[in-house]
Amino acid sequence: MSMASQHFSLKELADGVYAAIASDSGGAFSNAGIIDLGDSTLVFDTMNTPVAASDLKCAAKELTGRSVYYVVNSHWHADHWMGNQVFDQRAMIISTPETLELMRSELDDILESQRDYSGFQKEIEDYEKIFQVESDPLRKEVLRSTISRWRFELEALPGLEPRLPNMTFEKMITLHGKRRQAELYNAGKGHTVSDVFLVLSEEQIVFWGDLGFFSCQPYMASCDLEGWKSQILSMTQSLYKHFIPGHGPLGNQMDLRLEHEYIVTLEEKVRRAFQDGVSVEAALSQISLPDPFNDWIYNGAHRFEANVRFLYEYFKEEQE
Ligand SMILES: [Zn+2]
């Protein structure tokens, strides 16, 4: 594979099947996939910025010899579809109806951030100041990659023309190619209200979208807690071997089990704090996670805070 990108690295999973794993600093932020169906080319998710998606599009062309025809958006979070706009006008952009609706409701916010990004600029500058004085090497590394990602997002803002899916499916759809077929499933409630994953059953490969966060903290703030746990558990009952998560490195069944364990462990710890009447602020500083999850904290420190706050709200609603 000759194609090199600062935004991701390509891994060949089978002949004609590739994972684009996001670099720590770059404009991708989330992983994507390139699949040669034999007579058409599919891309699974389009990353966080058009500049990263342009590299993904070039890689797809180079690896499969043709332009991308199918673009799948796994869910509504911007870091998985802000690259849609770079693909051919004739491309079919596929998601579920729920995801399309949520993307549509994001458009005003995106326009607003394009009109005035002084606040965002200021936030980046503040982070740069913190970065200068941070002495802990791990935290410094996290700051460095966050700042880098935000810089790419800021640079992308003026040219952003968010492009919505033009095709939706309810439960499941199979895309038939001469070489292989790709099965798309609407998992329903999980990481968001509707998450799509893609299965290549012959190769035992699953593009798992953000139902998967491997070796890093899952982002739970817009999840359906029970739904997500059961999605992961049911996938651990499957015979599929290779999983491409939305975030983190390629994984296997073990990574699914660890991801599930992270969610359950954090849920239990936060539930205990909540029931003991500990404030959410105190919980944020008191709660620690066992190995290997304590290392995951650095990989997405803001996610830990978002998750704890989400769980507090969740338990509050449970009580009412
Ligand atoms: Zn997500």
C-alpha cells in the first residue's frame, strides 16, 4: 500500500478490505473502512474533517481502482460524517432514518459554529497555554493530540458543507457485489439511538462503528445504557473474529468483553457514589478504575467526565 496519510494508517484485513485507523493527531479522529465489493467500492464512515476524508477517498481509489459508490454513516456524531461532502455527487450515502433525522437537527449548530468560531479559537489558545506548562508527559501528550484535532476542526469550518445521507434503511440491507456482499445492520439503541454496523460474514469481519471503543474510553453521553451493553454482549456470542472499532486499534472478541467490562465497572462505581450522596464533582475526582481501564482514562480524559455526568443524570432519572 503506497498511499500515506497524516490522518490515518491503512491495514489490510483481507484482499480488498481495509481499515483506516485514525492517527493520534490529525483530521480523522475516528476510524473508517474501505471495501472492494468487486464492481463497486464502499467506504464505512467519513471521519471528522473533509481534509481527512479526501485522503480516504484517494486511498479508496488507489486500492480499488474506482471511485467510491457507497458511503455508510454509522451514526450521527459529527466525527463520522463530516467528510461526506468530498465524495462523488452520484455516491449513495446510507444511514438509518433515525440517524438522518439527528444529523439534520445538527445542521443549525454547525452553521452557527461557522458564523462565529471566536469562542472555539479562544478555547484552543487556552489549551495551548496549559500545554506549555504541563509537566506530566502523559497528560501533555493528550493535550497535544486534542489541540491538533481541534486545529483541524477549526481549519475545516469555513469550507464545511455538511452533506446528508440520500438513502436510509430500517433494519438490515445487503449490498451485493461481484466479489463479496456487505451486510448493514441497524443495531437500534446502543452508543446512540441508532448505530449501524457492517458485516463481511465470509471474512468474519465487523466494522463496528462507535459500538466499539477499544483500548480507550467509550463515549457514553448519548448512549442507551442497557441497549449498548446488550449490543456488545450479543456480538460476543457471534463467531465473528475481527472488529474495527470507531475509536482505537483493531480488535477481537477479547476487546468486546473488555469494553463491556469498562461500562459495567464505571456504572457500578458511579451508582455507588450516587447512592452514597456524593456530589458529581466529588465523584469525578474520587472515582478510579482498575487495570487496564485506568490507562484508558488518559486516552480521552474528557470522555471520563462526560460518562460520569451522564451516569449521574441517568440514575437521577431512574429515581424519579
Ligand atoms: Zn460516536
